[in-house]
Amino acid sequence: MGLIHIELFATLDLVGQAPGGPEEDPTGFPFGGWQAPLMDEVAGAQVGATYEGTDALLLGRRTYDIFAAYWPHQEGGEDSGIAALFNRVPKYVASRGRPNLSWHGSTLLGADLAAAVRDIRDRHEHIKVVGSLDLVQTLLRERLFDRIDLWLHPLMLGVGKKVFGGGTVPTNLTLLEPPAASGKGTVLLRYGLAEGIPATGDMSAPDRGLGRD
């Protein structure tokens, strides 16, 4: 069974809307492109390395449209490595409509999204989910993911769509490696899905060293 990796870029207050540019979401969100001033060589290398071994992309409709308008024209340029990868691998698109999927290798998923994603896992080893916040909520709700790469950026916006919204359910995660920070203060946290749901306890218990007098 293949692994589904969710790549998320978020502010400290967990806004993930339109990080790359104002054109990503023209719905009145005033901070489109908030990620760009915080990118540096370290963060760029982290993002590039995370796509190594990818053999399929799983995207929401809005992210697909942005990618399809950009990546087919980038081979031979500065981002030619990622462009070649994205243009080569199959692209699976979640949409409630009937979009025209003109990007080579694109497939529209059926109405039963959870079943379609499980089928993709049977056919590919490393599936990447990039952006696609509405799709991410379904994957979180159904626990249809294996790893979350979360880049936390040192700013707060106060408005915007959250990376963990209506799809979040009680879930245990495990930190897969030490956090890694860029020179501009962006921190990469890499978590894997763990068994069970969060436990509870009492911080005032004697063995916690917080007992009451």
C-alpha cells in the first residue's frame, strides 16, 4: 500500500490560504503571497527534497488549476527539476464539478473520494498532496494520510482558511525527525500518523511533580 504525504504551508495561527501569490485565491483574501518574503535557500531546499520519489500528485481543483497553468511551462528553467517531475507523474484531481483537465496525465476522481484515494494508494508508492485545503479536510477526517509536512512561518494573519479546519478529528501523530528551522524563522515539522486517539491525564498527579499542597 502506498503512502500519502500532505505538504502544508501555514502561518503561526495556522492559516494556509494562498501562500504563493495573490492570484492563488481571488476571493477577497488580503494576504495572498504571504509565504514569498520568508523563502530562503534552506526552506527552498527542504521543499525540493520533499518531492523526491513522488510518483503521483493528489490535488484539489483550485490547486490543480494553479499548477496546470504554471508547471507545464517551466521545464528548462530555474525550477526544471520539479517541473519535470510534476509534468511526468499522474495527477489525480478532486472536484465536485466537471473540469477540463488539460494537463497531461490528469484524472478526475469519482464522487466517492475516500474510495478513490484508497484505490490510488494501491497503485502508487508515494503520493503527494500539496495545498488543496478542502481536500485535506477530507483526508484528515478519513485518516487517509501517512505523513504531514508542516512548514510553520513566523507571522500571524488573523484571517484566512486554516490548514486544520472542519476535517480535523482526534488523531495521534508522531514526530518523525527533529524540527528544522530556516534562517528566516520558518520551521519544518514532519509528523507521521500514529495508532489510536489522544489520551488524557491529570497534570496535578504526584508523578507529574505538580501535586497540590
